[in-house]
Amino acid sequence: MTSQPVTMTEPAADGRFGAFGGRFVPEALIPACRTLDREFRQAWADPAFRGELTRTLGLYAGRPTPVTPATRLSAELGVNLLLKREDLAHTGSHKINNVLGQGLLARRMGRTTLLAETGAGQHGVATATVGALLGLDVTVFMGAKDVERQELNVFRMELLGAEVVPVTSGGQTLADATSEAFRHWVGQSETAHYCIGSTMGPHPYPWMVREFQRVIGEEARGQCAALLPSAVPDVVVACVGGGSNAAGTFAGFVNTSAQLVGVEAAGGAAIGQGSPGILHGFESYLLQDDDGQVLEAHSVSAGLDYPGVGPEHAYLADSGRARYVSATDDEVLAALRKLARIEGILAALESCHALAWVLRAAGTAELPTGSSVLLTLSGRGDKDAAQVRELLK
């Protein structure tokens, strides 16, 4: 555990956040990663690029998203719960923030194709959407199991013009889709940009994706200042798989007094149950056996069944700046129904992991009565409706 202040700014020169991160890719991808690092730095320092991204996020994606007081649920729980509504962004989740940034960067770099991995399908839908907007071809890799349980999002991607490639290797979920996307990028790095959907992968992806998602936390901090007498919530909570919505949210509050809480799926809790290892180009906590073989993760949510976690989250956990807990499938389903029936909001299963912890912790020492809580609703639950209907039978 480090005593250095955590600022969520630029990682070290080798792409590390403390002991985590780095760049572990085949030799053939080193030039592509270095080019992306250089091009992102130049674009992020260019007011014209930043201005175009901000305008597009506003005029096309619908930013800023509101912070909604959950009035009835707050009264029941005895805490002041505020919801950052990424479910109201275009395409229905926070994924559009990152993909618009990477899409504009890919076009600036002269790339003609976007490659993407997806689990719950929201990143795939966002990538297909941005590809249509910018005139870029899109290929999305998706585990065959996820193709089956996210049929609606597969249709949405195809309707938007993307090619969806089912991945039948391994556990046929997000980790396998990511591996397949990397394999294709090796042969297409001169013409294609791999649009990673979360704060994972080799440097500069964890840093770059967090910066594109920082808009969530920066907006929310200003909105909380207008809604709360203390200006800053006592607790800021978000779900964590790879961890982009949480990283973007935490970036807005890391230098405040707010406690930061990330909620993993109980069957995919890499921070809670894993150990350091290397996967998909970065070092972080992974679910693995004694021989270092990566284990299959499980979650009711297709977006959180990843056996690792973004390296900056591993660093935040080790530094003590953020705390990571988990929620079970049953708790998540109960949280989804509770929010729908009390607040009229149908949230994604991913987001309901964060809500499940709030429901469990409210009124305890973890979340005392009277606390103020900002929770990022990372996406809407339309995509999960058919799956939830079957589960609730």
C-alpha cells in the first residue's frame, strides 16, 4: 500500500499505475501501441480535437446527463441517494463517451475500420453507432454465450451496419471476445483501430479510456455541488468489471473527501478474490489458479463476467484510496426490481451491482444513516429485459 497521493492523472512512462498496467503485447503490436500513445497525446493536447469531442458529446450523445435524486428510495433507505444517469446518454450507456473519443482519434489517424470486443453488447452498439456516424467499418467480437443472451443488442449492431463475429473458444464470453479482437488487430493494425471498451489492455488504453470517461465524474462533481449542502457526497459508488464507468466517475472525486467504492460481480471479483497476473496486455489482479491459468468468471451480467480488472483500479485498491466490494446475482436482481418499482428506472444489470451494495450497506457502519451517495447508473436495462424475465420465472 502506497502513501503517495492518488490523483488519477497520467501513468508512469512505462504505462504503470504503481505496480499495475504496462504493455505486454506481441512484438507485432508494439509499433501500433506506440503510435496510439503518440497520437492520443497530440490529440488530447489539441484544442480543436477536444472541442470537436465536446460538441459531439453534447449535440449527438446528449451530454450532460443529469443527476437524479432518488427521492422515494432515499426515504426508504435513510440515505440521500443521487443517480448519475448515463443510461440517458445516446445508445443507453456510458460507452458512447469513450467510443466517440476513440472514433474521432481513429479518423484523425487515418484508420478506416474499428474493431471492438463486447460482453453485454453496449460497447458494441456504441462502436457500431460511431462507425455509422463517422463512416468507418465496424467489426465486433462477442462471445457466443453473450450473443445468445444479448440478442437485442446483436440486432442493434447489425442494424447499424456492424459485422458481429460470435467467438466460440474458451468460455465464449467477454474475455474470449477480447482475445479474438487482439488477434485480428495484429494483422490489421495499419488500417484498423482496436477500440477497447474499458480501462484495460496495454498502455495507453487504460489511461486513454479513463480520460474519455472522465466527463462523467467532472459533470457529476459540479452537479453534486448544486444539489448537496456539503457539495461533495460522502460516498461515490459504481460497478466495476474492466471499470471504465467507475474510473471516469472516480476521476471527478479522487481529490475530494468522498469515499470511493467499486462493486464487482461476486463471481468475477478480481480484486476481492484474484492475484496479480498478466492478461490482454496489462498486469492487474486476475482470477487464476495456482499455476497462473486464468479462470472463467461468472456474473448474471454479461458485462461483468471478466476475470480481470483495469490496472488503475488495482492501484486504487492497493493504495487504499478506493474500496472494492462485491454483489451476488440474487442481490443484483433484487436491486433491479427495487429501482424499477420505486423510482421507475429500469437499470442495466451491471449498474444494479452498485445499487445492490447500497441497499445492503445503508444504515450500517459502511453507509451510515444520513449519508449522501452518488451512484453512477452506467446503462439502461432494456438489453437485459428478456434475460431477467427468464431468471425471475
